[in-house]
Amino acid sequence: MIFMRDLRIIFITLITITLLISCKEDDPTQPQEQAPDIPPQSTFVMDFTAFPDTASPAAFQKANADTIEFGNWGWAYGNAVVWKAVIDITLAVPRLSFIAAFSQEPVQQEDGSWLWSYNVNVLGVIHTAKLYGTTTTQGVEWKMLLSRDGGYQDFEWYTGFSNLPLTQGSWTLNKDPNDPVPFLQIDWNRNPVDETADIKYTNIIPNDPENGGYIFYGKTTNVPFNAFYDIFNKGKNNHTNVEWNLESHNGRVNDPMHFGDTDWHCWDENLLNIVCP
């Protein structure tokens, strides 16, 4: 009887220890031994270089919307380059601070989160960045605090969330330290296996006439066009849809307000207007 009682005690003890260990491993508040991976740059920074000739601002001078031969491509390009200019200017600090994080080593904090702390030069001004990543059972929560040399301190410029396999997530940006209102929502998806991805910038400024306007960019496996822009002008309630082939550069654009119809308007590999096949 004593032997059986001892076995029961040992058995109960083992079960208790196992449960305690299991609970500890599943507890998201426990410090994580490994820092989470920062989502790729493509989840924050839209790639405008994938569109034919967007790397060359001079290209639009020869192919503006009034140039008949290049008009279709020119209109598509013009819409993309306007968004690029706005984003490059208004998102300079948060964009460059995010890119700089990838060359830094994080340090674990007492609460279990991880901190990437570093300086970044934006237009000749030194900024101190603090990127926090906190792992939960659903994914990783992100927070970026930025300080300007001689200016604002620990301004929460953006927050974000990424799932554990880094295939889906979002970022929410505030406008700036002088006007700290919600500014931009970034939603992203990616599939590393088939190398497809999409990213969407949406205006979320409260009471703004363009609130709800967006630019949506993606790479797909579709044929013959494997890349797209969907640009929604909220103030005009108008969509500009662009599709093109990343390799051959031919494509098409649809814009009811500009063209006066709902048809596709195409260009060939040389960016010249053609009748859509």
C-alpha cells in the first residue's frame, strides 16, 4: 500500500510539473528568448520602381497625358508618380527610420519586449528611433517612438501588427508631432512561396475630404499582367486601375473620369499606345 501511495504521489507531482511548464511556455507575458523578425521593408515602403520608367522623372516629360503616342502609359505613370512624391515627402522620417532598423541589433527589455534603438539622419537632422516589438500568441505588436535632436521626444509615429509567419499585417501612422492625428493605414499581405504580395496605403485623417482614398499595389501570378495599381480618389469618387507586365512592361489603364469611358486603354513594350487585344 505504501508503494502504491508513493507511486501516486510521484505521478501527481510529474503531472503538476508538466502543467506548470506548459503554462509557462504558452504564457505570452513570459519573456521571449529570441527577438521577433521585423516585417520586410516591402510591408512599409511601396515599391514604385516596379512600374515602367518610374525611376526616371524625365520620362513623364516626354509621355505626359497630352502626348498622343504615350498617353495611356503616361496617364498611368502620372498617377503613380504623384503618389510617390507625396509619400516620399510626408513619410520621410517614419520611412527612413523603419529602413534603418534592419541594420540594428535588438535588446530584450524587462517586460519581455525587444527594443531596436539607434540614430538615423533624415535630411541632415539626427533622429533617435526606438522600435519596440512584443510577441503575443497571435503575432507581434510593433511601436515606433521617434525623437528629434533639439525637438520633440518619444513621439509615437506609428504602431503595427504582424502575424507570426510574416504573411499579413498592418501599420498605423500618425501625421507628425505638430499634428498627431491618425494619418495613414498600411495593410499588407505577402506569400514568399509564390513571390506575390500587396500593400495598400489608405488616408485615415479624421474629417478629411480624402479620408478613405487609397493606392493599392500588388504583384500577382496573373497572366498577362502580373502587377497592378488601384488608385481611388475619394474627393472625385474615381478609380484609376492600372495593370502591367513586370518583365515586358506592356500594360493597360482604366479611368472613367479621365478617358470618359469604362474601357481599358493599352500600351505596348515600348510604352506606345495600342488598341487593346
